[in-house]
Amino acid sequence: MSVTVITYDRSMGRWEPNARGRLEQAALALYRERGFEQVTVTEIAGRAGLTERTFFRHYADKREVLFGGSSALQELLVRAVTEAPEASAPIDVVVAALAAAGAQLEERRDLARQRQAIIDANPELQERELVKLATFATALAGALRERGVSEPAASLTGQAGIAVFRVAFERWVNDIGQRGLPELIRESFDELKALTAGT
Amino acid sequence: MSVTVITYDRSMGRWEPNARGRLEQAALALYRERGFEQVTVTEIAGRAGLTERTFFRHYADKREVLFGGSSALQELLVRAVTEAPEASAPIDVVVAALAAAGAQLEERRDLARQRQAIIDANPELQERELVKLATFATALAGALRERGVSEPAASLTGQAGIAVFRVAFERWVNDIGQRGLPELIRESFDELKALTAGT
């Protein structure tokens, strides 16, 4: 397949409908079948019926297929915090922002599950995922400080929010049930409240 | 210095008092002076007045100087959870375990600060540190499940505990004040309670 695609360049000079999505699906399928490390960009492009050149128009490398959405998600989180009603408590602001991000992920549940299985199978990708979440926590804290929340409350709220998100996300990915991620985020937050209030 | 130490082997066949501690201090000093990446094991041993052979009796590589204490700390956390009074609430068990770990770190405050400055300067070490903290959260959750705490409460408590620990640790490392880490952990936890209770 990797040889075929070199002579079979469908994208040369013309627009490919949903090339980015096709590349993502092809990449996720290949990463799951053969392991992230083993797959080449040539193979991903071949599976998607596109060229390497088209791949590199959409992604810097094969890791970016898994993490390319991070910055958009982070912007969404920060914007949600920035635009939240002034009177809201910091933790409510963060939970609402995470639930908004969760609603976006909800539309990609199947892809998100595939992606998580790939990450779980690869320690390097797990590290990258931890860095991503830590960056989200820092960004949330920064957006809270912009709202006038002082330290350490801002950092603590950001970290606690991400703690809630991680647990909710894991339940969402592994859950056989059909509950949505925003609902699981709110539920996990209520559980955190119950856990801390009881002491 | 790296040449000197090859001909000047003080550890050949005899016991070196506090070799591990001397190697750690030498490594931290060199990592700060020149950056973690640039320093070799030969240089660390040379600075400590010891041989490379002695270095490798204590550390697998130069990264382990920074992370060699992780497994002992994790054991301490798990043991503290396991041995906590049966009636204690999960979050109190975790906060007490983290405060116990904090008391151990307290004795090494100066080294911990040096270590953190080195980690902050190096993205790869930051990733490794995030993995360490994520592993602590998982270990805490596992120890809670052993006590009969169900999911997702166990994972949520482990994650929230680490969120509190991170914020407290950062304050401790950067604080000009003289407050101890166990105190800052308890204070951060009280703040988390206040943040979640107010909503």
C-alpha cells in the first residue's frame, strides 16, 4: 500500500473532501492494528487514499494526529472561563468550562475511545497526554487569575477541575452505558464535593 | 575533572561514607550549573570525589539521581493509606498520607528546591515528574480500593489528593516563608474544601 500511493496521487493540485478526517480515521485504525510506533506517514496516507503531501498539509507528524485538537480544546476552556458570568464561583466556572469541552468531545466518542486505546498502549503517548492535561490545568488557573481569582485558589481550582475531568473521562471512555461526558463531569464534581464535605 | 577521577579511584574496594548523598549533591550542583543534558556521570563522580563504578552502585543513570526516591515515597503513601484508622474518610486518609510524605520531604527542603529548579528547566524531566505524580494518584486509588472504597470515589480521591499536593508543593518550593510542607498540604486541602463547599 505504501508503494501504490506514490504513483497514485489523487490530491495533486485538487481539493480532497474531508482529507483531515480521513487521515485521522486511517491513522487511528493503523495505530490500533499495528501499534503507534510501527506505522509510517506513507501508510496512513495510503490507507486514506491520499498522498504524504496531503498528510503534511494537515499534520506536522504522526503524533499530531492524536494531539492536534489540544490547542483548540484549550482555547475553548480558556474562553469559557473568561466569558463565564462574573458572579460565578471559580470551581463552577471551571466545571462549566470542562463540561463545554466535554460536549465537543461527546460528538467524537468513538474516535475518542479509539484514541485512548492507542495512548494506553504507549508510554510515550501517555506522557504526552499527561503534559496536555497539566497544560490545561495551568491554562485554567491563568484564566481564573485574569478574572481576579487569587493564588493558590486559582491553581487549586485548575488542578481540581482536571482531576474531576480525568476521572469523568476515564468513565466515559470505558463505560458501556450511554451517559454523556458533560453529565459525567458534573456527576464527578458532585462526588468530589461529597467526598470533601464529609470530613 | 573527568580525567582525574579515572586515575584517582578512592572507592576501589573500600566503603565510602555517604557516597549516595555526596553523588546526589554533586549531581544537583552540576545539573544546575550546566543543565541536566550536558552533565556526564564521569563528571558527577569526579565532583563527588568518587568513581563511576561507585555511581552505578547507587544509581542506574543520571536521571535516577532525581527520581530514585519515588518508589520509597510511593510505598510510604500506600502504607499510610493501608494503616490508617478504619473509620477515617477516604479524603482524610489520603491527605494524612500526603502530609506524612511531606514530612519526609521537609527534611530535604534545600535539595528538593534544587531538584525542582532542575526539573523546571527541562521538558523531558517535567514529563517524567508528571508521570511520577500520576503514578502516585493511581497507587493511592488502588490502596483506597483495598480499604473497600468503591469507584469512582477511589480514583477521584487519589486525583484530588495529588491536585492538593501539587499546589502545596509548589508553594513550599517557592515560598520565602518557613511554613512546612505538611502544613501547606493541610492548608491547601482546607482551601479545596472551601472552594467546593461554596457552590
